[in-house]
Amino acid sequence: MEYVPERCKLLIRQLLENEIVTIKELKSLLNVSERTISSDLDSVEELVKIFGATLKRKPNVGIWIEANKESREKLYNISKGSYYYTPISSEERKNYIILKLLESDTYITIQDISDELYVSRSTTEKDLKTVEKWLEFKNLKIIKRPNKGIKIDGSEIEIRLAFFEILSEIINVENFIALLEKFSNERNLENILRIIESSYPKLFKDINIFAIAKFIEQLEEKLGYRFTDNSSIELMIYISISLKRLKINKQIVLNENIKKSIIKNKTYEAVKTVYSIFENELKVKLTDDELCYIAVHVLGSKIQKNFNLETNIFTSDETMEEHYNLCTEMVKRVDKVLNTRIHNDKQLLKGLYLHIKVAVNRIFHKLPIKNPFLIEIKKFYPLAFEAAVIACDVIKEKWGIEVDEDEIAFVALHFGAAFERNKYEKENNFKALIVCNVGIGSSQFLAAKLKRIFKEIEIVEIISVAEIKKFINDPELDLIITTIPLPEYEIKMIKVDPFLPPRDIEKIAKFIEKKKYNKSAMKRKNILSSLIKKELIFWIKGVSRKNEIIKILSDELTKKEYVKNTFYQSVLEREKIASTAIEQFAIPHALPGHVVKSAISIGVLEKPIDWDGKKVNVVFLLAFGEDLKGQLQFVFDELNKVIEKDMIEKMRDTHSIDDIYELFIGKEKDEWSY
């Protein structure tokens, strides 16, 4: 809990208890100048933002706070107490306890934690179970000693990574950036420092945050590139954590071979040189190991802009070639497994290379990175996410290191963009024949005008009526544009004037617009109907663990010969890579090579279960095999259309398999009813 100045607390209380307050009233209440009131209101404005509230100031009217009920309660707690705020929810208490344990070098009693949180000992003990589970994932554990209390045990690197991760969860990056932008305004320096120190739980106490900000700025100049805002803040947080830990004599010791490889890198030299400038201000001397680890974080930071395009953060052309070859192999693997055709996408390879050359450092040194779009990517671009899982398996094979789902989701963005480009080309290119009997000059004029107006039309050939039978059975032919009347064919024909007047241009434009929809729709139509069977829909009771549900659905698929005996184990292996839970539903699936015939098995749960932190009500077990290759994008597009929040709730509310089936298939039919 952090200190908030008494005057600011009094201001907050007055603003919460009164609809509108004037500067004159506040001046009289606090017995200070208008200038001081204005300065304090600047501080209050930044503080209330953190809780989703807004301070409003209107000339000749007054000042007030706009906030919802939850925000008002938290702000009122601040105004009443002598501390920042009291964690209320179990999630807030969990974060508070983790931070307290990470910050402490001594044992802390459960009773002391309970007293600070104003909760019972039994509540704290319950919270500690959640804390222990969280720490376990970070390779840390809690040591308990009778009459002493509890403390965290683990390697210094793991402790700092955990510290970084919990702070990344708590800190509102946008608000933080807004505060940092005011560094240049010297008048507000003191206010900003006060707000920053009171906004983020003890992180910046006794730390010269301004010196760290200047260090990062000069480091950018030295390296010749600028970090993204998020990366700058992550570096600031990490350096602050390092300095705090070093002040209690907690140092990192790196493997000698790793240290030697980092010291050879010019990023290390830049960090060492620039840090020496700020060493006196920051009051901490860094060892080579500590400088190396900061260099690793710098290497893993996202870059927004290069000042010098020739600047490269890697040591040699050989390294660059290695990373490019890695990206090429990643794309080829995706093409092979998913039957896509993106290996010639130069934009994909370039974007992937620029990402991987930085990400490799994060992955290799296990540096955490938070992807703010993780949930959205998994929900709206599941095929791209799966492609990234397949691609990142190449990294695992090469270096024997796991890639976490936040990093996978960043890779997925590049594959998602490639799929969209590929999909656009497929759905927006149309093959046309030109049938013309008025001479080569006129036919070439018509072809040239068509190409200029309709970029999506590919002219296969300019032919005479006698040649039409050679082409009429081409399944990829979309349109015949003719200057003369022709017999009826299955392929759409549009009769035009050789000089293509506006009325004919409009006819072709309408055809293309309709064809764009139909071309995609025909591939998608009824695809889910072919995958979902009544025999594969189940109402599941009395099950509380995800592995049990996966087992039930997998056994049914195996029994009905949709999948191989290895399917269930493969689904579990895939879950270890990244959770498939998305909001109220989950879409578990196997890694490639375990499906006989594609199908979707649906499990509707009597009660929601915990699935990697998400409350899941419905499980769609996807068994996609060779027979769906090339159609996966369409399948996932359709799944996204029908799996919505209201759909999940409707499925839960009915206990009839027939009704669930009709509900699902009926939804698909509705999508195509127009």
C-alpha cells in the first residue's frame, strides 16, 4: 500500500461527496493558494485515471469526478485512509501478497498479511493457495517455518521474472506512458514523481526513475534505434526491479558461456557505456552479469524505428542468415502441415524475420513478454494461431526451448496477415474469356480497358466463337465476356459493346461483387454440417477437470473411428503448448497426424469448469485431418460466426441433444439464408 498526500486525499473526498466544487471553495477549505490547488488537482487527475475515473474541470462551473460505483469506492478508500488503497477482490489480494513476498528478504507471518489486508486468517490462507499455484508456474515455491512465517524460495532470475510479470499485470501501460510524457515539463516533475511513486506498489520507491528514463533514451541514441513505448516501459520496470534487488544484495549469476556470448555483442558494450554515465545517479554498481542481463532484455525489446538502417543488433551476417533460414523453415512447415501456399509471400518472410531476430533473444533467455491481443488472436484468428504453434515447433527442434503463448500470438499476427492476403487473392481474382469477332484491334482495345478498370479480372484468352469449346469446361473459368450473342452455357456470360460503355462496366461490376461473395460462400456452405453429427454431441455431468472432458470426447471419436488411438495424448500435448480456452468455450485439438476422418465433437457441461483460468461451459473437440486440408480457413471462419456468447448460453439452457444439434446447424443455415 502506498502513501497519498493528505491534501490530495481531502480533495478526492470533497469531490466525491459533492456534485460540483469550485476552486474558491477548495481554496477556502485547504487554506492554500489557487496555484497550489491547481497543482494538487493535476496530481489527483492522474491518480483517478488509474481507477478508470475522470476529473472534470469547467470554467465558471467547477470541478467534479466522473466514475462508476467500483471506482468511486476505491477512490473513497484512498480518501479515508493513510494508504493508497486496500486490495478488495481475491485477484487484487493475490497480486498484493505475491508482491509483498517478492519484495521481502525475510519471513512474513500470515497474520501480518491478514492485518494489512483487513481479512481473516482463513481468507489469507485460501489466497495463499492461489499464490502458491501462480508461483509454481514460475518455478518458485513458498517456504513455511513455524513461528517465523513464509517467504519465497527460488533462483534470482526466476524471482525477477516473476516480479516483472506480476507488475506487468498490475501496471496500466497507457496511464504510465501518459505520465512519462510529462517528464519534459519541469513544472510538473515533482507532482509526477509523487503520482508515479503512489501509483505503482513500491516499485519506484527509493529508485531514480528519471535517471532510468534518461538511461533508456541515451541507450536508444547509442544503438541507433528506438524502442516501442511498451518496450521502453518494460525496460524501465525491469531495471527498477534489478536495482531494488541489488540494494538488498540479491545478484544474478549467469552461466559463463552465456555471459561470454553476450559480452561479445555490441549491445552489451552500449549498455555498459551508457550505464556508467548514470551510475552515480542510480547509486548502484552493476556487475558484468547484471549488465549482461540488462543487455539481454534490450536485445529482446521490440523496435519501433531505426535511426540508421544499417544498424543491426546481431553480431554477424552469419547470425542474420541463420535467422532468415529459420523463418523460411517455419513457413515451409506451415505450408506442409496446413496445406497452405504462403512460402512465396515475401512480405510474410520479411515481417517474420524482423520479429524473430529480436524474439529469439527473449525466447532463448526466457524473458517474459505480454501480448495485449492474446485473447483476441486466439478467438478471431485460430488458424493463424495454430500456424504459429506449428512454426514455433521449428524453434523448439532447433534449440530445444519452448515458446510461450504470448510469443506464439505475436508470430500468429504475421501468419494471419499472410492468410488474409492469400485469401484476398483467391477470392478476388476472376478468370475471364473474351469472345470477339470484330478484329484484333477492337478485341485488344476491349481487353486493355477491362484490365485497367477491373484489376481482379485475369483474361485467360481472346478467342473466336469457333474456339469456345476448348475452354468452356475449364472449372476455374468464372466469366465469358462476349461482343456477340452466344448459346447458353453453365458459365456466366455478359454481352458487351466492344468499346465498353458505362452500362456494360456496371454489369461487370455487379457480377464481380456478387461473385466475390459466392466464390467464398460456395466453399464454406454446409462445411460445418458435414463435420457436426448428432452422435458426437454430449451433455456432460459430474466432470470438473479438462483432461476428463477431453478423454470422454476423444474416446467417442476413437470408438466411432474418426481418430487414431494416439489422438487423446496428442490433444494433451497440444494443450501444454498453449491453452485452447477462449471466454466461455474451448477448442482443444490434436497436433497433425492423428485424425482418420474430420469431425467436431461437442461437450456441453452441466457446470462450468476451470480451464487454465477461464470458466468454460462448452467444449468443441476438433478432429481435423487430411480431408480438410486447404479448407481450414473456411472452417474456422464459420466456427467464429456461430460460436458466440448467446449461442453458448442457449446450448447450456437445453438438455436435448436434438435441440443442440438443430440450434447449431440451424444457426449455420441462417447465415446463408439470404
